[in-house]
Amino acid sequence: MAQSNSYDELVTQTHNGHGLPASCYKDQAFYERELKTAFANNWACIGTVNDVPEAGDIKTMVFAGASLLMVRGRDGEVRVFHNYCRHRGLRLVNEPCAKRNRLVCPYHGWMYELDGALIRTPHVAGPDDHDGEKAGIDLPDGLHGVRMAVWNQLVFVNVSGTADEFSSVISVLEERWSDYDFSGLHEAEVSTYGVGCNWKLAVENFIDVYHVPYVHPGLEKYNSFRDHYMVHDGLLSGEGNNNVEPTDDAVGKLPEFPNLPEEKRHTLEALSLFPNLLITVTVDYLRVIIVEPLGPEACREHVKIFVNGEHAATSSELAEHRTQLRLRFEEFNNEDVEIAEELQRSMNGSAFQKAYLSPAFDKAVQTFQMRIAEAVAQEPD
Ligand code: FES
Ligand SMILES: [Fe+2]
């Protein structure tokens, strides 16, 4: 690391409420260590099943230092594989594509089913002899799969394969939000933002309510920082408010979650699930922001809004209310992007070594930073 702190000292510093120093937001080596630890060793979100809507649709990405493929099979299942051919390791697919029948390696023609099975090894035993067994090679069954899980259409991967069972990780959120019936959710609005800041600044800003009256005077009117409570529970950190009263035209127009208890109808919770999922729920929508790290000083936010029922997600009748919902978010997200990029510039030219976190308002940020410090203190694989 560029600064004097060792990884263990960062654990102590964050547990003592003094946060992470500026170097953690700009240092290339620290960033790469995060990819190999915080991202690889946990369940990170890489998208939704709707990113590959039809059989044969393929999404490519580099994530946690690994080149990955997300593929929709003929059976409708979404699977994630390492993006390399089992023969000599060439990258199999270079860019997203649609409705492929099979995956064929451009180097020597090895062919894979959409479920990853290796189905053809041309001439492997000699000209016109394709039988690997005859060639005496102990061939793999197929592509190298990535440990993955799907939860309410969100796709998570654990690249190292060492994280706790996904069910035990997600159960904290499931229990917390057990009043919400997510079974009818449909993806309605999708947008992507490139942000010139370290990915952690995007996460920390999202779970920070302290800045609301200063940065978002419009939001403060219906979702005041005075009403907030903090959430910090293991890998989950963020905040909630039981007194949210938006005033735009989308209010009351989109279907609410079925059978939601009356006392939850003005609740909004905005949480971060470590490391990179930001997730918001309220009476009539679920919104996710998947934070994709791009480098020490850049990230991308993939924003998706889910609403209840296909009609709400697609009908022209409700289109303006869906747009209103997106704009409600965009207004303050633009304010957030501005401040996050300014904070990045501050970190770049700064001697900032330790924060003085507010026990009343910075508990969620502290929890997230503690998880970062603990993650990077682990030896990468
Ligand atoms: S590397 Fe893919 S077929 Fe040889
Ligand atoms: Fe904000």
C-alpha cells in the first residue's frame, strides 16, 4: 500500500470509527487487492437474469479479476462460466451476443452447449477423428463454472468459491424484508451511469443519510434525515425511514406489494449488501444499483427498478408514472454523482488519513468500511 497503514491497522482504524484513509480510494494495488478479496471472496452481484432474456443470449464481463460469461440455456436457466476454452485457454466470447446456438472456440473449434457441456473436440485424435477418449485425453465435462446464485432475478457470483453458503448470506435481508412479496416483480426501468469515483465512494454515499439536507434539499422534504434509523447487520448496512411521503405523480399509481402491512406503507429502506449491491425497497418498487468497479477512480452504476406485475412494468398507460419514478431517483442521483466525484478529487490530492465518524449518522458507512478492511486483510488466493 502507498500509505503506512498495514492491512491489520486498517481493521483497527475502521473498528475505532476512524474510517479508511485517502490512499484506499486511489491506490492501484489496494484496488486490485479489493478485487481479489472483497469481490472474489464474497457474493458479488453481476447483473440480473434479464440481462440475458432469451436462450443463447450471452453477457460478457470482467469481474473480480476474472473474465466471465453469463449465458441463458435452452432450458431457461442462467449460468455463469469462466470465459475461457478448456483446450488451451483462449477467451471464448469477446462481446455480448444474442441467440447463439452453441459456443465455438475460434482457435481449434472446440464446441460447448449453452449449459457449458463440451460436445465437440474436432480432430483431437487425428484428422477426422474427434474422439478424445481414443486420443487418451482425460477431457473435462465442460466449461469451468462459477459458483453462483439467483435471488429475485439478481445474479450473484462467488468467484473464489470460498464464501459462506449464499442462503446464509441472503437470509439476513430476506428476514428483514419478509413483509414484501417479491414474487410478482418485473424489471421496468434500466439506466447506467459512469461515475468518476472509486466504487466505495458510490456505496458509502448511498448509505450516508447525513448529507441529505445539504446535498438533496428536494429529497429532504419527503425523506428527511431526521426520521432515519440506521441498519448495520453483518454484510448489510444502510438506513431506513418509516415516514416517507413523496409528492410526485407516481405516488399511488403503481401497484403496491401485495398484503404489505399498513405500517410499512410509508417505509423506505436503502441498504448495501457487501460488497457491491445497493438495494432499496418501498411500498411500490424495488430498486437496485449494481456498482461495477472499473479502476481505483472509476465505477459504473447499473440501476434497475422493479415494479409489481407485468402490466405495471410494460403498459403504456403507466409509462409516465414509471418515468416519474426513474426521474425521482435521477434527480438526487445526479447530485450524488457530483459530490462523489468531488470527493474523489479531494482524495486524490489529500493528506486525509483518518475520519471522525458520527455515531449517530455514520454507523452504516463505518460498518461497510470495517468489512472492506477485514476483507483486504485476508490473503488473496
Ligand atoms: S483453445 Fe479453444 S479450441 Fe483450442
Ligand atoms: Fe445522496
